[in-house]
Amino acid sequence: MGLYMWQWRFTGRIIKKGFDPDLHLWNLLVNVYTKCGSFQYARQVFDEMPKRDVVSWTALIAGSVAEGYGRDGIGLYRKMRRDGVRSNGIALVTALKACSICLDLDFGTQLHAEAFKFGVCLDMFVGSAFVNLYAKCGDMELAERVFIYVPMKNAVLWHTMFNGYVQMGDGEKVLKMFCGMRELELKFSKFTLSKVLKSCAHLENWRGGKVVHAVAVKIGCEHDEFLSCCLLDMYSKCGLADNALKVFVRIKDPNTVAWSVMINCLDKLGRSEAAAEKFCLMMQKGVKPNQHTFASVVAAATNLGDRLYCEGIHSCIVKHGFESDNFICNALVTMYMKINSVNNGWRVFKAMSFRNLASWNSLLSGISGSETCDQVPKIFSQMLVEGFKPDIYTFISILKSCSRFLNIAFGRQVHVHIVKNGLGGNNFVATALISIYCKSRCLEDAIILFNRLTERDLSTWTVIIAGYAQNQQGKKAVQCFSQMQREGLKANEFTLSSSFSGCSSLTTLEPGRQLHSLAYKSGLLSNIYVAGALVELYVKHQCIEEAWTVLMGMASRNAVSWNTIICGYSQHGK
């Protein structure tokens, strides 16, 4: 503050001694104060000025912007224009910076009109300021228009445009900008490269990622720990585990993040054993694991399915103080449930001091696939009592259990909750409900639900066709199959198998023969389930020779197909 006081006293003495500073000196004083961060004194000098030009106003607006007062900066610019002072490129750039602070797109577009009026719209610095404003406000279409029309583009303009696309999450445009910058041989920072790698990872564009890797090698930042982690993530998401390993081994002293990314990469790409080995090596080297490390290791342990190893990982989690971490506990519940260690999963769940919806979903998901799936109604009821609102993942797990133990009364209750939560129109959920109704011999309910759907995918059609077949309504199954074809959907192996089952209950074989022809033309006859269902169809219609021909044409035959043909021969005395 001593420097500012000296400057202020110096200004006062100039005026007191009778000096009549010219406009240039006044502007210089305003500029000095703003550059030194003393906006208050700059404003006082500005107010004392007998005359002000565009330089005076620009200096004060710049001071306001430097202090982060974007709205004040806009106000000063408006007053300047009202006072009849003509703007210029520098004043516009400064005012645009003020707009960028408070994200005032409306005033920014007004300034754009002024830029056209004063003929500075194509100026490189003015263009950069407009691109920066539009990008920050999320209007990349306007930013792109300005960028295209600026004839001379500097590195700042390219980077501004690049950062705008990064902010909007437009990975393809980020890559496009990177390629353009590379052609112009512009310099890249590790921050810029990391953003391009993130886009490549999101798009699973390994070719683009390898180009970025080559640039990193060229500019000498390949071994930077931060960039190495980005490379690991990119190769992981692109499914290139070997490339990720090559990057990892070149890191001199991998930190926790690098180890975690590598372990996660190996597990995600189906190399869970290698992920477990990497974790052991990490422990041996004394690197402290974090939440993300344990999340990846628990996932790997789940995939390995070794109960002793899973329990060992749990002990390690407790040892490192993560036993109360909600995210880790949810993963542990899922792990124990998937390896059929239901009691351990229950213990982890009950010991949790805080449970969120993901905790309940982990428990329900595990229980629904276990032998104790009949506990699902009780768990769901308790979840509702504790005030949790179920989501689609909750209902998927519950419907899975309903399908297993066919509790139609509970299924109807769940259906009510699904509608209440606005998920009745979800195809996946609706298909699961239709399947439950069909299996429970409640075909009318299934048909009502099917007819209410505005959009039906192949899975939905397959389930309703299977429902008709299960309930001995072969004619309806065939009609449904024909309707599905008219709507432009192509049958898969499950649809055809269900349709053949439906034809088995018909008195005539003709629809079955037509489906046989379709299966042959579509190449699905080679599927073991399609061929097996066709063998059963011919056997039930006493066409043993045709059944035998289909059986002999199968690339592989299972016990079901052999039993079907044997029963057919025995029933018909052959």
C-alpha cells in the first residue's frame, strides 16, 4: 500500500504545483494504477480527468476486468459509448473479457455488431476474444463461425477454440483441432495432450491416441507421470492392454494413480489374474493404495472368484482403513454376492454406518442371483421403509428374482412401484415384467402390458412369442412373429427357437416349415438352440425323418437334441 500512497501523492503534487498534465499523462497514471492492482486510485484519477478518450476508458475497463468485476467493466464500456467516445479493437477486446467473466452472451453479440461496424471483426486479437467468449458461454457454433472467418490465426486462437471443444466435451472436434494445430506445427503442452488423450479414450480412437503418444515422445514429455496416466487410461479404454503395460514399465516411479489405472485396465480387459499380480507388486514396492486401487482390485477379485483371495483383499482394505468407505463397501457386497458368499455380503452390508441406494442395489443384485432370492421382497420392503427411492437398477435385480421364484403377487406389487416411479415405459423393465407374467401363466396381463408399449424391440417381441408358446397358444405365437416381421424386425436365434416351440402345439406343420426355410436363409439353422427346437417340432408332428436330417446337419449336438430324437423314435415304434 506504501507504493500506491506514494503514487497518489505524486499525482496530487503534479496537480497542486500547477502542472497541467496532458491527456497522455492522465492516461499513463490510470494505466499505472490499474497495472499495479490499485483500481480504487485509478478510478479517482479517472474521475479527476478533465477530458477522456478511448485509451482512458480502456485502461479503466481493463482494471475492472483484472479485479474480476466483469459487470462493472461492461457498465463502463456502455457509459463510454453513451459519452460519444468511439471504440476501437483494444477497447472491444477488453469489453469482451468483461463479458467472458460474467458470461454475458447478449452484450457480447452487441459488441460483435460493433466490431463489424468498426471493421475490426477479422482482427486476430478481436477474433480470439469473441471465440473465447462464445466458447465459455457454450455456443461453439458461433465460436466456429468467427474462427473460420479470421484470416490470420495465431496459437492463442487455436488453443481457445480447442479449449472450447474440450469444455463442451466434443471429442471429435477436439481431435480435429489437434490435427489442425499439428499441421501448423504449433507447440503443445502436456495439458493440451492430456485433453486430446481423454477425447481419444472417450471415442475409443486408438489411432488418434497413438499419434498423441508420438507427439509426447517428440516433445519429451512421454515419461511425465500425469501424461503417462492419461496414456494408460486411453490404451485401457481402447482395449490395448499390452500398449498400456509398455507405457507403465517406462514410468520411473509409478505413483498410486498410475498403479490404480494399470490394475483397472488389466481387469477391464479380462486379465484379472494379471491385475491381482500387479496389486501384489504394488504392495511389495510400498506404494499406498487408495479408494480407486481397491475398487479395481475388488472387481478383479470378483472376476477371479477365489473366495480366499477375496477375503484376503477384504482384510487388506480393513488394514488400510477403508472398511468404512461407502464406495468400497458397496463393491465388497457385490463381490461376496457374486462368489456366492452371501453371509459375508450380508455382514459387510449390516456393518455399513451409511448406506446409499447403490448399497441396496448391490445387495439386491447379489441376492437375486443366489439361492436365497426369496429374501428379496423383505429387503425391498426395508429399503422403502428407510426412505430410498428405487431406480431402474433396483427393479432389474428385483425382477430377476421374481423370474426365478415366480412370486406373482410380489411381481404385481413391483409393477405398481415401477409405474409409480415413471419406469413403466422402459423397454428393458417392461420386457422383464412381460416375461414374469408369461412364466406365471398370467398371459392376459402380459398382453395388456405388451400392447401398451409405444416402442417394442426384438427382446420384447421374443418374450411375448415365448409366452404364447409356453401357454400352448401356437397360432398366436406365429401371428405375433409375422407382425414382428411386418414391423421390420429381424428374428434372432431366441425368437426363432420360441416360434418353433409355438408351432409344436399347432395341428398343421406348414407354419413350422416356413420358419424352417427362414432359419435356413438367415443362417440361424446352425445355432444349436434353433436346430434343437426344430428337431422337437418335427418329432411332435411325427416327421422323424425330417427331424433326423436336421439333427445330422447340426455342427454340434447336445443331450437335449439326442433325447428328443430318441423319444421320437420310441414313441413311433422305430
